[in-house]
Amino acid sequence: MMDFTEEQVNRYSRHILLQDVGVEGQEKISKGKVLVVGAGGLGAPVAFYLAAAGVGAIGIIDGDVVDLSNLQRQIIHFTEDVGRPKVASAKEKISRLNPDVQVTTYQTLLTAENALEIIRDYDFVVDGTDNFPVKFLINDACVMLKKPFSHGGILRFDGQTLTYVPESACYRCLFHAPPPPNAVPTCSQAGVLGAIAGMLGTIQAAEALKYLTGVGELLTNKLLTFNAKTMDFRTIKTKRSDKCPVCGAHPTITQLIDYEQAACDISDRKKH
């Protein structure tokens, strides 16, 4: 059992008061290690809430720098951060929010070459990326390493998310391969309501905390979608596919692949 200081007990008191969490659950959070892939619209609220919750170790990977257009939704970055590496900006804010948290930054892109090495050190992975190739890369790496992860995607007024754990449906069970380049518009082309990133990012952060504590029911074998215009939320039941090329009975994908980059995010299930 960890010996929390008086300051930590006060900081995490609202978790400790929860009957389903308590001191034991907060200890699990404090020992948890979560990798956030992307320090953008989704990764920003995810990292903030995980840090506020006291997740012991947070890894952040992103090779980009802060742009003025990011500030409409990427709440971990401020105006004075424009031009700075996103991982450096995010680490600074997390450290100011909660010095208990150990932050490891990777100022690079996640690729087939480095994904397994980076991901294997973490308990849970959050996909906060904005392009299909990396989403499939995260999925395949996590399936191969038997690492749970949260998928998230946003575009315009829509969001979608699912959670994978070993033996549940993976992202490829639903969406078999990335769409052709330029088949789906990017956020920079089609736009995105800034608050959508916060809505979905906080759901992903909650999934990570639920996994670490063992509390509640994860979004496994289901796809949660929502439209902010109508505030309609739908949960679509899914199941693991025996024909899935990465987690099925006879996988054909046994090595990671770097697909040609084709952004953005939200998928129309009828197209894939």
C-alpha cells in the first residue's frame, strides 16, 4: 500500500471518497502508466485529466509544433506556445498541474519501426491521432503486444470511440484497412467544432482510468458515436471477427506497416 502524503490525500480526496475507487483505486491510478499518442485535440484533454487524476507516468508522443489554429481545441497549449514542440508544451502544463506525475516525451512520429518499443512500457494506450495510418498502426501494435487502448476520432460535429482489450473486437475488426489517400477530408479541410475534442477526449480519459482501477464497464465490443448538433449518442454492438487480419483466427498481418498518410479521423462504417 502506498503511503500518500497529506497533500496527496487532499488532492485526490474526491476519488478516495468514491466507494468504487477509494485509497486502493487511487493507488492503482498512481502506479498506472498511460501513453497518449498525439498532443492535439484529443490528446490535450486526455493528458490533462489523466494528470489531474494522478496517473503515475504519462508518455506523450507527437512530432509536431504548436500552430495558432490548434488553440481552438487543443487546450493544453497556450498562445505563447505557438512554434514550440507540442510535447514540450504539454509536459510543462502537466508538471504545473500535478508535480506527482512523471512525464516522458517522444518528439517524433509513431512509426512501424518504433511503435512496439515505445508502447510495450505502458499499461494503456490512448489514440489521440488525426490520421488513419497511425490509428491502424496503434491498433496492430497493441494487439500484437496485448495492450489495451482507446480509439478516438473526431470530424466536424461527430465523434466515435471504442476500447480494445485482448480478446475483444479491435479497430480492424470494424474497419479493415485505411481508406485511400484523400478519400476522407481532414479536420483542416472540413473543420471541427473545438468542444467535440473535449467531449471525446474526456471519455477516453475516463476509459483509461476505468481500466486502471477496474471500475465499471469499458467500451469493449461496442462503438460509441455521437453528433453534437443533435446530442444524439449511439452505442453500436460489435464483436471480434475471426477473419480479422490482425486478431483473427489466422492473422495475415504479423508485422507493423507504415501506410501512406491519409488524414483525418471519423469513419463512415458503410464505406469501410
